[in-house]
Amino acid sequence: MGNKKNLLRPLELLAPAGNVEIAREAILHGADAVYIGGPSHGARKNAGNSIEDIRDLVDFAHQFRAKVYVTVNTIVYDKELRDVERFITKLYQIGVDALIVQDMGILRLDIPPIPLHASTQCDTRTVEKARFLEEVGFSQIVLARELSLKEIKEIYQSVSVPLECFVHGALCVSYSGRCHASQFVGGRSANRGECAQLCRLPYTLRDADGKVIKEKAHLLSLKDFNTIDVLEELVEAGASSFKIEGRLKEASYVKNVTAAYRKRLDEIIAANPDKYVRSSCGCSEISFEPSLSKSFNRGFTRYFLDGRKTTMRIASLATPKSMGETITSVNQLNPGDGVSYFDRNGEYCGLTVNGVDRGRIISRSPVNIPKGTELHRTFDRQWTNQLNGNTAVRKIALNVEIDDKGLSGCDERGVKARVAIEVADEKARTPQNPTETLSKLGTTIYEAVSVENNLSPETFIPASRLTAARRRLVEILDATNRSTYPYDYRRKENKDYPYPSKELDYRDNVANHLAREFYIQHGVERIEPAMEVSRPEPQRGEKVVMTTRHCILRELGMCRRKSGVKLSEPLTISGGKTEFELRFRCNRCEMEVVAPFNK
């Protein structure tokens, strides 16, 4: 199995977009593809877009052979199936390149042959799961964030479809698709795009005797993912699509992070021209130097890409807010900047800079920051002002040739066009050089990288006629690109291929009868419905609401296997009216967060 052919492997930079305007900026700043929510059933409830807006985006993206993926990655209730069916049909009709889905009921809908990508909500962590998803028709598989480079490589060697991996942004503490804390506590389903982010709240950790081990810390809040320093290793492990998290992020964030990863990915492709190729066309000119630390971040981690290390710190225990960039001198600050720091009591504090005077920050309210306090700039006014403007253009390279019979063009997409030109009756008094006129492509997406003049010395073509021919050439190139755009289609489902397990519980998110039928057809014998469609009964005991590779004890230097620390268990974490029990599955190096029904 695997990608065994000696072909260049396309590498795709996949950027998030909360709306069409941000999606356009992502593409201009170098994204090969964008993922965006439609009117409903995307896993970010507040990031929906109309069919009309997505149609406009598709037209814009396809100019650069960039792709548009629409998220339909929530679970679907029975009463919604036909609406989703109609919605998907409309997405296919407007040219969307693929859907990112979680609910297997979608594979049983009467929909057009639009490609399907398996969402991170499918929780793909094993070779067996990846093989199954490929066999049932998925064209691309989004792997779980928790995987190491070694685990990614094992999956890559076992499947033939492209693997998509997150490379930057916020991390969910639970395996994606397997967090039910928000649903259990407040009826807000993470699998329906309504996550209440209980993982970002402060909790107090206690042992079975009530002894406080850690008080009011953000024990479940992880740092942000950042793989830019190991991006080449991720490519070599088998990732082909590199996904930036952040469909709720502002445009400046998307511009900056996309530009940073575009630059690094281009370096990798340039250094390995015999292995990799970019998956879209057009070169982006960026007017700023990307800096990941300037955008929202909770501090950075490579998570488990390098494997599991007992000393590795992956949580942001002190605060779930942005840490920005570290400032070594207050003289780096400017009026309007936002600054954060921790005071003597360990409290996270922030202020807006009005000015700097003799090494002291001037703000609206008097502030006395102890000498030696580490400062973080969480908002750079000058940087933000710069990014709020037009910061990128993207051009398609075009080769132009003119001769006595007409004007020809061939661009980097492989699109060709030719326009006939009527030659003037009069002869040229001096040799004509049409290069300047034909190079003036202005606000079009094209840039003339060469203009070959094959006109006979005596031929004369008025500048106005050259200009008209140039404009007509651009129109034909645009139309030809639209008519030759290389769409993909849904892979055929192997309906006899067995699911890796015979049993599914509520964490497998089966929420409608079509999903149930799908799994039964693939050999599953026992199916418990999703928590969202079944009310837990008190006599049934407790529910695991999170399963995570993040271990609170390891984070605190108290690993049960290596620290030698003995604790009275079970441990609990509590915050406000919410209390969870912790279970440590040390043989798998996992932690379960459990919600008893009697709480």
C-alpha cells in the first residue's frame, strides 16, 4: 500500500477561514486550499457562510488552482438528513472541491460524487482506522493531532490517499470527536459546533482525601501547536496537507500564519524538486515579514510529534490567554501596544501602553511592575495596522508570444490561448517592440515573465490593437481555466470492508439511522447511540467525557510510572459547580476525565 509511484508528491498548505473575505486573504498569502463552514453543520457554529458567498470564493480560488473545502463535520440528527442532502448537492453544483465530514450517515445520503475528507472528528490514530476510511471512499484523511512522526509514517506507508495533519494553532485536550464534557455539563455538544471550552477553565486538583495538590490552575488548557521547525520532518513522515487551525481567528492571524508556513513549505519544495511539488499555482508577494509569535498564542508546543517525554511541558497552566511575544526591553514598546505579565501573586495582568518614559511603561492607570518581570507583548499596534491593509498579491506566471498572425499565451497552470490580430496596412517605419504594451497586465492575476517578439521587421500593429488583443487574451485564459479546472470525484466505497471494531459506544457519535446502517453493513454488531441523542440514566453510572494523551500528573512532574510519587486516588479536578474524576491508563499513557452522574 502507500504512495509507491515515482511521482512528485503535491504538498498542500490548508488555511482556515471564518468568512469569504478571510479565505481570499489566505489564498493571496499563499494557501493552496482553504476550509470554510457553510450555512450549517460545520464544527464552528459561529463560522457559517451562505451558498452565494462560497460560490464567489470558489471562483476566486480556482483562478490559482487553489481548492475550497467545506466543513460538514458535525454529527447529523435524523430530522436534518434531507436538509444536509440538499445542502451538499448545492455545494457540488457551485464547484466546491471536497467536504470535510465526520458523520458516516452522509455516505448513505443521495448526494453527487463530491470528494469526502475524513474530519479530525473521526479520531484517526491507527493504521486500521485509516485503512477503513480509505476503503469506504474518503479521498483525504485528517489525522489526530496527538500522533508522533513515527505513527504518521506508519499510517502513510499503509494507505494511498493523502494524509492531512494539523501544523499550527489551538489544541483540543481530548481526542477530537471524543470530548463530551461540554455536552454532559451544559448540553452544548462539541460534535455540533457548540463547545463551551471547559478545558480552558481553572481547576483545583485534589486527592481522594481532599488534599489540594494544585490549586486554581488551567490543568486542561494546552499550549498552541507550532510545527514550523519540524515541518520538513512532517513532510518526510508522509503528511501531504498541512492544516492551520483557526476558523474563528481574525484576518491578521490567518495572513501571518499562512505566510509563515508558505515561506517554509516553499523552501522545502525548492530543496527537494525531485520529490515534492506545490499543489496550486501563483506566486504570492508578501509586504511584511511573518512572525508567528506576534499572533495569538498560548505559548508553543510540538505536542507529541517527537514522541512522549516525561519532562515535556505541553499545558498552559497559568492562563489560557495569549502570551504573545516576549519583550526584552520596554523600549521595544509603542503607544497602543498591549502588554501582559504575571504579578507577585502569579496573577495574569494586562495593560495598554500609552508611552515609555525612562524605562518605565506609562499607561492609563498607574502601574508598578517589579524589575525583572518578564513582559509579553500580546498586541503590537504597528504590526496590526500593517496587517490590516493590503499585504499580498498573487500572480500567475504568463509567457506571451506575438507573431504576424496573432498573440499567444501559456501560463503556469498549463492553460493556453491565442488571439488573432489584424495587421495594419501600413508598414512600420522603425522596428516595432510590443513588449511594454503586452506586459501591462495591471490588476489581472497574470504577470508576464517573458514576451517573445516574432513580428516581421516590416509589420506594424497599432498600440490600441495590441492592448485590445492583450485584454482578449486574458479573457480567454480565464475562461479556459474555468472550463479545464481539474475536479476530483468521490472514491468508490468498498461495502464489504469491515470496521476495526465490532462494538461502538456513545463516543463513536452515531446520531442517525443512516450512520447506524452504515456501520452495521461494515460488520459492527453493537451500537450505542451518541450522547446527544440519548439521555443518560442515573443507574448507568458514570461517563468518560474526555480521553487524552495529556496527563496532568506528568505535567506536574508526578508521573505515576517514573516519579515515584504516591497519591491517594482517585484524583478529582473541580471548578465552580463542575467536578470530574481522573483515571490514569498508564499502560496506554492516557488520562480519562470522568463525570459521575450523581454530581
